[in-house]
Amino acid sequence: MTLELGLEGTVVLVTGGVRGVGLGISQAFEQAGARVVTCARRTPESSPGEAFFPCDVRDPDAVDALVEAISARFGRLDVLVNNAGGAPFADTSAASPRFHEKVVGLNLLAPLIVARAANAVMQQQDSGGSIVNISSVSALRPSPGTASYGAAKAGLDNLTTTLAVEWAPKVRVNALDVGMVRTGNGYGDPAALGATVPLGRLAEPAEVGACAVFLASPLASYVSGARLVVHGGGERPAYLDAMEEKS
């Protein structure tokens, strides 16, 4: 078996693919030879890839129009990376029900909406397709300050495994559970945050992109319904600090 990425000429849609982690993902697919399409709610000054389409991924009609436009222009859709998401820090009891509803809508329902539209195209292709959902380590542990976000990402992990069963064998569906990434969003001091990670630093967006490329590529042709954790070893257990203080 020759180990090649095999993504040259494939059409890849990266939602929210114009900045931060999404930009790193888009650039990684470009470097792998893919034809990258990005979307976001607002049109940026510049965007990676061959095409950008403004789209609110929470709107089913807008998403259907987006996928139709991609199919009309490129004739196919091989890979979807559901990257759009996120949430501001907010105390759970203080945030409004509407706030929590919007967070869940963006981080769980929107990926489902886009995946359904992409799957409808991929199922008609001889080569099928691949979907990579960008989840979070918040799905795997308590998520204080981002409770609805963590709950939505846990739902996204479950959705990933479910769709991998429903849409097989034509479409593979996997997830990346991503830890802290250096994006310049200002969520604390990168050095201090990186010190809590066993690898001693935050991830770079390009490193998340490389993992997405792997899951989408033929190198992962027998990987579906999987969750790849990208967190630099996780978080240092608090009891280790307590043991050091005692000694």
C-alpha cells in the first residue's frame, strides 16, 4: 500500500474556514492539493482556496443553496469539514436561555444541517465522501463557563458515530476533539495556558489542519465513526500539584 494523501483535485468545503483554526484547516487542504471552498457569515477581506460563499450555517435554506452552488461550480463535493462553531465564556446560571439555544444551534444543529446537505451529494458520487466534524475536548470533561458549548460538542461526538453508521458505506464521518489552539483570540496568556499541557504549548492551527487532512484522506480509508483527540496530552492532573506541594 502506497502511503499518499490522495487529495489532489478533491473539492473540500471548510465552514468557518477563513480565520483561526478554520484557516489552518483550509491551508492544510490547499497544501495537500485539494480545491478548497470556504464559507462564513461575513465576507472577509481575503480568503484561502478557490471560492468563498457567505452563508449562515444555521439556516437550512442557506446551506442548501451553498451546497448547490458548490455542486454547480465544481461538479462534486468530496470532503466537508464542519469547523464553524465556538462560544464566549459565560456563567451558566447568568446566561439567558436564548444564549444557550444559540450556542447549541451553532455547535450541534448547524453541523447536522451542513452534513445532511453534503451527504445528499456524496451519496450520489461513485467515490462517496468524507465528513470531519471539529469537536472539542470540552465534550470529554466538565466545561465550566462554556456549559452549553461542552454539551453541544458532546452531542456532536455522538452525532458523528451515528452518522457513520447511517451513511456508510459511501460516506465516512469522523471527529477531531481539539484542545487549546493558538489563534490570537485572547483567551488568556498562551505561555501560561501552554504550561498546563503535557507537551508544554498550545496547538497551532496548522496542526489541527494536518489531522483533518489525515481523516479525510485515503490514509484513513477504514476509519469511520472515530474520535481523534488533539490536545497535546490533555491537562496535567491537579493531584500532581498537590503531591508536589506536600513534598
